[in-house]
Amino acid sequence: MSKKKLTLSVSEDLLEEVKLLAHREGKSVSSIVEEYFEYLVLTKWIDALASELDLGKLEPTTEGEIPKSRPVGMDAAKVVREIRDSRVGGSQHE
């Protein structure tokens, strides 16, 4: 797939923060922007498909969309740690 150059204008402070984030993650600012654009397009595609199939709105995508009345379950981070620790044969995070 070919690439096309794009010129963006963003606040200087935001750009500095994004550059730091990109550096920490070993990415370029261009790759972060491209990933976000892909996310936007995919989200719209999924919403359109869900609507066409009469599935309604799918899983919440932002914290604000999660109903306050939803049941509270297990601590996901703890469960993942336990599974990972059991695979390596230890319980390092207890």
C-alpha cells in the first residue's frame, strides 16, 4: 500500500506530548496518526454493519458508555496475573 504525505496543524504542547509517547513506544508520530485513522474507519464500519444486521449498539467503546448499573466482576488484572503466573510455574505477584 502506498503512502501519501499529510500536513497537520496541532497545538505545540500536544505535539510534544505525542512525540514523547511515540518515542517511548518505539513508534513514529505518523504511525500513531495512521493507527488512529484506522481505528476511526473500522469503528464506523463496525457500527454500519451492526446497524445493517440489526444488532443495535455493540459493546461500549468509552468509559462513559458503560452503564452505571452493570454488575461488577472480578479484578481482571489480578486474574490475568494469576493465569500468567500459573503458566510460568510461580506466583510472583501476590
